[in-house]
Amino acid sequence: MKKGYRTGSRFYYAGFIIAICSLIAAELIWIPAPLRTGGGVLWIEMINWLYYVLALIPLSWALGAGRMLLLTPRLMIRSLRVAITVVNLVLAGLLIAEASITTLLAVLTAAAVLVIIDMLVSGRMERGRAPWRTIIWIAAMALILGILLVPTGYSVTYPGMTLDMNRYAHVQGGAEGGEIEGVLVFDRPAVLADRLYGWLFPQYDFLPVPKDEPPLSETYAQVIAMKTDANRVAAAIAMEKAGIGKGVVPDGIRIVAIVKDSPADGLLQAGDIVDAVNGNEMRRVEEMISYMTESVKPGDQVDLTVRRAGATVSVTVRTVPSDQEATRAVFGVSVQTEPKLDTPRSIDFHEYIAHLGGPSHGAMLTLAFIDQLVEGGVTGGLRVAGTGTIETDGSIGMVGGIPQKAYAVSRTDADVFFVPIEGEQAARSAAPDLRIVAVSNIDEVLEWLQEHKSEAQGK
């Protein structure tokens, strides 16, 4: 019987060791980023395959519980091990099904707590006394997990990896396209281990977490929404430039984020679309800003007409002075113009686990769609990389993590790196040997490629 307990405990220990190794690997996942196969598969695509290794954690715990399940006649302990087996099989299924991060974290925490309880019970039953060896192991694992998981009150930004935009998305009827890469960075709450990584890698930047930082679940929803919006806008602009569809027409003001404890908190929701303020129709963000500046004073209430989940609702919210300008009235939201898009052709997307969300790939995705739709493509054989949002008017907006993105691209064989004008100096400082071209809109990217397409022919 003791041998059975020991075998089961080893599976428990193995699961925790795999979890710790996976956390370390996840935090340093950017290091192999330049890696690609002979067929052009980038590291970010390989991560989709490696992700399923995480299923070994709950499977190890389920095997450990199953091994010990019939070794004790006590109903309570057997029930605990049945629960461990079931919860971990469910967790393995959720991992394979690529469930949301919040769901996975909740089930993983429950599974780990149950396993720890059984480890303590098994150690007591094996030795007939306090299982000090098990307690020390658990304490050591808890210390390591704390270093890898406990937030520090800071956020960290560090290099990510490049993403082949023509492999990420393909327009119906479009060509295969040339080599156009977007570039991602990681921006997340910093843990204690990040200080060590920051000492090893100077590309790590730390900033205090703002007091009004939304919870993780809300942040996750926001970045997913921003990625979806960027994909839609990119498609519409590209199709219009290729002579397909009408492009982008403004259709209201979308709320993309709400400041915590602001007047809007609890009244408005991320994803709401404002159609009118005090009865005045609003189609663009600029219209609402102009109205709020000229017609509303801090402390006034405003009546909003809002589209929410397919219905129209009325919301009254008070205003407060802006932190940047005390005479300007605000109610605590981040907004963007909601585009009404004309995209006659369908698009297939290949989602990547490491590409959670955000809009910073928008400019290069637009370029990739144009490259697929225009006969002969637009890259001229050049290896293109870039970053920046794509706005509804075709302009390329500033994004965060420019130094880290420039460094990530410098590790590849890109011929040129397009950046928003505001990020040019930061990019040059981080990657002085990289050919950096600052642009303000997608037309400037196309013009530069047209002027330099002969360069690839001389290679």
C-alpha cells in the first residue's frame, strides 16, 4: 500500500514540476522567436503545437489520484481522489479545447488545491505522523510558484515575436502573397522573476500599474475586441484600395474601455456604441469630443443613446473634470469611431495562442490583404515587417512597445521595418542597424515599396 501512495505522490510532484517548467518557458517564450522551418512556419505557429504539452499537468494529477484511489477504504479520502480525477480530466479537456484564460486559471487553481490536500493526507497515512517531507516540498513549490506568479505592482513589456500576416489571414480569391510580418510584444503584470529576467535582458521595461487598471478578465476582453476591430478595418480598407467594396463608413462611437470608479463605471459597458449625446447624433469620435468641449461643463449630466447587444438603451451619466484639462467635461471612457464596413469577400483567419489580441498588427494586415488582392503583389520580393494600428481613414497609429518590437525584428532577416512616425526614434535607438521607415498612412507604405521594389531583384 505504501508503494502505491509513493507512486501516486510522484505523479503529483511531476505535475507541479511540469507546471513550474511551463511557467518559466511561457515567460521566456520570445527567445526562440527567429526560429522558422524550411517551409516558412514561424515560431509563433509552433507554439500552437507546444501548447498541448500543458495537458500533461492535469493528466499527471489525474493518474496520481487514480493510482491511489482504491488504496484506502475511507470514503472521504476516496471521494477526494475521485474529485481530483474528475476535475483534472475536465481541465485537460479545457486545455485541449483552448478555453479562455480565466476559465483555465479557475479550474487549475481548484485542481492544485485538491492535489495539495491529498498530498498532505497521503503523507500522513504513509508515515502515521506529520508528513514533514511533503510539507517542505509543498512549501518549496509554493515559493517557486510565488516568484513566478505573484504580481509586483508593476507591468513589464518585453520582446515578442513576428507573425506572418499572409499566413495569419487570407482573403477569398486572393493570391498567396509575399513576406509581410507583423510583430508582437508581451505586456503583462510583472512578477518577481521578471526582475531577474530584466537584469539578464535589457529589453525589459517596467512601469507602475495604474490605480485604475481594470481586472484581468476585462483587459482580456478588451484586447480581443481590439484585435477583431483591427482585422475588420484592415479588410475593408484593403478591399477598397483593390477596387472591391466601399471601405469604411463611420457608424457611431464604440466604448472600448471604462475607467475604474469613474462616473461611467457600472452604467456603460465596453462594447457599447453611442449614437447620440443629449439628442445630438454622433457618428465620429471627433464629433463627440467637439460637442463635449463646447456644450458640456464638468458636473453636467449627459443623456446617451446607446446600442447594446442589438437593443437601443438610454443612459444618463454625470461628467467630471478631465485630469489633463480641468475645464473639459468627461465621464471616464476610452472610445473609438465604430466603422461600418463593406467587405464583399470572406476572410479565413488562422488564430495563434500567443497572439491574444490588440490592434498593433492592423497596418501590416492591411498591407497583406492588399498584397493578396493586387495582381503581382506589392512587396516586390522584399521581406517586410512593420507595426502600427490601422485607422478608419487609412492612417497608421502609434502603438506601445516600439523598442521591443524593433529589437524583435532586428533578429529576423527583414529588409525594412515600417513604424508610425511617433515611434521612429525609439525604434532607431533599440535597433540602430535595422532599416527603419517611418510612415503616417498605408499609402506611404505602398509608395515606398513601389519605389524600392527593384532592390529585391538585385539580391
